[in-house]
Amino acid sequence: MRSKWSILPYLFILPNVTLYVVFIFIPILWVLYLSFTDFSILNAGEWAGLKNYARMFRDEAFTKAIVNTFIFWVCTVVPTMAFGLIIANLLNLKIRAVSLFRGSIYLPGVISSVAVAMTWLWLYDPIGGPINGMLEKIGLTGQNWLHDPSVALMSIIMVSIWAGIGFCMIIYLAGLQGIPDHLYEAARLDGATGFKQFVMITFPLLKPITFFIFITTTIRSFQVFDLVYILTSGGPANKTTTIVNEIIKNGFGEYNMGYAATQGIFLLLITFIITMINYYFTSSSSDFD
């Protein structure tokens, strides 16, 4: 029998679709249009064709920002996910005060990124900071963490990892608690060790969650701005500048909205490509039903 068509389901999703179109889809189209103009706050802008895109690929500062952003992405996403998974497995055990440990590790993830950056600005202080103080007590030389070109970017990466572990941990923990116990019991009866249980049961069943965490942490790493702005402002000598830093500088510092829009479209494409590549390799080895 042919089912009767009803408008009711579409009315339920209409609010979400409306919000998506108004606040995401239309702004993306507007930014795409601006990328082909020389629009700025000071003038209405004229059609510039591919001029902004040609300028972008010749811009040495933006090229450096791309390299820094990719380094930041590679050095933060994998360690953050790995530490989050390890800690989630440890805190999934029945131990005393486990809720206290979970809350303590998750806390940096809910604190304002500005507060996190200000805290680490004090910790990294080369004169009175606790990190250099501890290094000197054990006979090591302190570093100028945020002003030495050789360590500045890695210093920000360490802060990002520290702040992001809690998010990964809590999501992985939810996934671990959703895995049926009887699977582990059957594996133990077959003589599987703890590591083999993790490889054969835990990790495969966490693949959808791993995909979700990878995408969210990737977007977070490509959109990093506040940590960099507060800790180094992109310096020294553009060693820590990122794509978003360049977008903000060109758009709101130099009022060149058309060029900033072009860089924004580039960032959107890079994020989309990485997401699709990861989805392809993840979905090819796991079913997402």
C-alpha cells in the first residue's frame, strides 16, 4: 500500500534548515562573492576576478601561515586523540575517586581559551615563570618560550594539546561505556590479553567516534586564533602566525575584506578536503549505519 505523504516531518526540521541556510549557507555564498572583489570597509568594492587568489599564492606571509597551520594540525590532532584515548581507558576502570579525575582532566576543555592562554602566558614567563623556575632547580637552562623562533610554535602546540585532551577523553569515555561487556568476557574466555582486546574489540568499535573527534579537532586546529594572538600575536618573525591570524589581520587590521574572504574560502576548502579524505578511509573499513 502506498504510504500517505505528510508535511509534518518537514515542519519539524524546518527551524534547523532555516537556521543553517540563514547563518551558514548564505554567509558562505556571500564570502565566496567577496573573494572575487576588492571590497573593504572603506569602499563598496568592485569586481576583481581572480586577482585576490593570485595574490594569495604569492603572499609569503600567508604561505608561512599555511605551513605553520599544517604543522600545528599534525602536532596537535594525533597526540591529543592518543592521550585522550589512553586516559579514557584508564578512567573507564573502577577506581576510587574516578569522577574527580574525570572532572579534573575535562576542566581545561570548558575553560575559556583566553583564560587558558593567560595562564600559560604566566607559566611561560622567562623571568618569573614556574616552568623556567623548575628547570633551573634541576640544573637546566630556562627558555624564552614564546619569543624564541625555534620553540615558540611548539610551545603553543603544547598548550593546545593540554587544553584539548579533556574533550577527547570525555567523548572516548562515552564510547567505551557503550561497548557491551559480554564482548570482553567472550574474548577473555578465548584467552585474549588486554592489548588484544583493545586491538580486536575496543578500537574497531570506536572508529565512528574516532572519526568525529578527528573532524572536530581538525577544525579546531585549523581555526586556532586566540591562543596564538594572546601568546605571541603571530611572532616572532611570523613563526607562529596561522591562517586565521592572517585572515583577521587582512580583514580587520588592513580592512581588506575581499582578500580576507579569499583566504577564508581557502581555509574552508582545506578543511573540507581533509574531512572527505578521512571519511573515505574510515568508511572503507567500517560501516556507519
